[in-house]
Amino acid sequence: MNSSIERFAETARRFCAWAEGEPQAAAIEANIALRLLYELQERALQLPEGVVHGDPDELSHEAWTVVFRRFGSLPFNYYVQQTDPFVFEDAGHEVGDIADDLADIWRDLKGGLSLFDAGLKDAAASHWWQYFWIHWGRHAASCLYPLQYWIAERREDIYEPRADVGVDAQ
């Protein structure tokens, strides 16, 4: 068994449990989202490449809607994103919806977990790897910057030198 698949499954399971759980305070939710998204991206890049077929459980639109609404607990809903990062002249922008992004990530991860839990671990890894490149990875990348920006703008400890990290005031 490929340990990178096991590690990804563990992180995917934590993300799905968070998505299906009770929301906490907005700042806590933003921090959890940021940490889990970075971890998912790092672990997705360690998954084996290739295509192994398997049919994940299909999740209902109603289940997706429950998760989408749950993400209303985040401190913001919409953000501006650039449509194509390589178009410089009159670069278009669109509005991103963090609840939609996270609910779509949940659906893709949950589908892979259905394969993983059915013992089709290579098919699960293939599902996660493919969808990382064509779907959920783009959603994750889109909402990382607004999450990090929102958190950083509210942190006081990054703007003032902290005595406990050995910064000399001169």
C-alpha cells in the first residue's frame, strides 16, 4: 500500500468531517480551512500519477447543499479572482464563492473516500489525483489567497516584533 494514498485519505477524511460538522467561530473556521487546504494540496502532489478506473458513490445535490450552507459560517462568502493568471491585457476578473469552492472540494474528496473505503485504494488515489488537476485543486488554489489575506489582516502579532522569537529591538 502506498503510504501517500493513506496520508491523503486521512487528510481528506479530516476535511470531510470538518465540512460535515458543526461550524465554529468565523476566525476558527478560516484558520481550519487554510490549514486543511494547504495540507490537501501538499498531499495531492505526492499521490501516484495515473488512471485507475472506479465509480465513486454519487452524492446528492441535497447533501452538497447542506455542506454549502454550512460554509456560510466562514467570515466572508465572495472574493475577486482573476480568470486566467496568464492574461495581462485587460485581465478579466470574476467573483469566487468560498462556500461553493469548499463544497465542491468536499464532493470530490468524499467521492474518493467512497472508493478508498470500498478497498479500491488505487482508484481512490486516481480519482483524487485527476480531480486535483481538473477540479478541486483549482477551487482550493482560488480560495487560499483570500483566506490567507483575511487572516493576515486581522493578526496583530505579524506586524509588531515579538519578544518571544528573539527579535532584537535596536
